[in-house]
Amino acid sequence: MSRKLTVVLFAMLVLAGAMGLKTAVSASGKPTVVATGMPAPWPW
Amino acid sequence: MLGPVDWIISLLSVLFEASVVVCSLRRKSFRRHFFLNLYMSINVLVSAGQFRVLMHYGRSSLEYRYFYFYSEALLIIVLYFALTGLYLKVFEEMRVERYVRLGAVLLLAGTACFTYAVVSQSSHRMLTYFVFELSQNLYFVGLVLTYALWGAIVKLKETRALLVQFVLSLGVYFSAYAASYAMSNLRPDLYSYIFRLFPIIGCLLPLAWAYAIWRVPEDARLAPARLAVVPR
């Protein structure tokens, strides 16, 4: 298998894994992005 | 209303973020870790902007909400590039930079397409939903990529201590958020308590990076924990 195909396969696997994990972790519908230390908006 | 603890944590977070950039400048390694420093620099600017909007409009205002989530999306995209930079460092001896860049662009484009496909059902405020969903999706892509990078580091027996420290702290940062959200998903009644942990977790990444840049020399190598005896 060529390197380019390997890269495409890896990208698809990562995307599928990430979306699966997101579904499992944030099924309650709460926002999950908090990159800074500033307080998140309240209420959601 | 925000209490004194919230303000102290926010202030510490900005101080730690700024200290990463200052330590890099003092160590003359700003360009070597360009994307990490770019991420921290933008983080400081975003925190200052969020503080200004928060003071002006209030925490529950629409303005603060828009500013907060749009700036978070920008930060997550820069963090994604910082992670790509770590991939380039780990694989630099294999001379596959072209493929790493190709993979990063493909994954970013794939995530954007997937997000568009999900939010295209909603015609009302589509751009806002797109930005918000994209940043969430990129966060989880970053989480999986960090674990994959750690696997590559273990497999390639990477010994550069600074690089290992960067990746491990990023892994702890992503994992702590994921664990917090999983916990709040399992126990929704605890969400109001777990919610308070997020700014503290946000402080840990810049603290770990600042410590690594300040204390770990650029050429430091990890000693192997044990040597395997291979029969001839």
C-alpha cells in the first residue's frame, strides 16, 4: 500500500475514532470546548 | 456572578500562558517550538479579549457567548497545528514531513466536511453552529491524535525529554477534559461541580509546558528504563 493511501486511511481512522469518542463522552449535549482558563458563558 | 476563586484561576491561567512564551524567549527557543508558542500567545490575547467582553457585557450575554466560542474555535485550530508540529518533530528523522502535512490537511478538511454535513440541516445561524461543532470535533480529533502520537513515541523509542514532556502534558490535558465530561455524562447531577474543574484543567497545560521549557534542556534525553537482553 502506498504511503499516500496509508495517510488517507490513518486520517479516516482518526476521524471515525474521534467522532465515536465524542458521541460516547458528550452524549448529554453539554459543550466540551474549554481551552482557556476564562469562565465559560453561563447558562449554556 | 464570578467569585474570587474564578478570578484567581483565570489570572493564573493567563500568567502560565504568558510564562510559556517568556520562558521560550529566555531560552531562545521561540522559533523551535513556534506553534506551541503561537498557541500560547494567541491564548493570552484571547483571554484578554474575553476578559474585556466579560467585563463589558457580562457572563450571560450573547456577546460574551459569541466571542467565547468563536475564540475557542480559533484556539483549537491553532492547537491542532501545534500538535501537527509535534508530529513533524517525532517523525523528522524518517523524512515524511510531506505526508504528515498531507495527513493534517486531509484530517482538517475531513473534520470540516463532516461538521458541515452535520450542521447543514440547520439553516438558522448555521455559521455559529458550524464554528461551535467544528471546534468540538477538532478537540476530539486532537485527543485521538495525541494518543496516536504517544503510541508512535513508544514504538520509535523516542528519548527527547522535552518532546516527550510536551506530548504527555497534552495527553493529560485532553484526557482530563474527556474524563470530566464522561463523568458528568454518567452523573449529570455532578455537572455543576465538575464544571468548576474545567478552568483548573485549562491551567495545567501552560504550567506543564512552561516548566518543561524552563527546566528541561533542549538536548536532554531520557535514560531507557530497562535494557532488553537479546540472545545472539
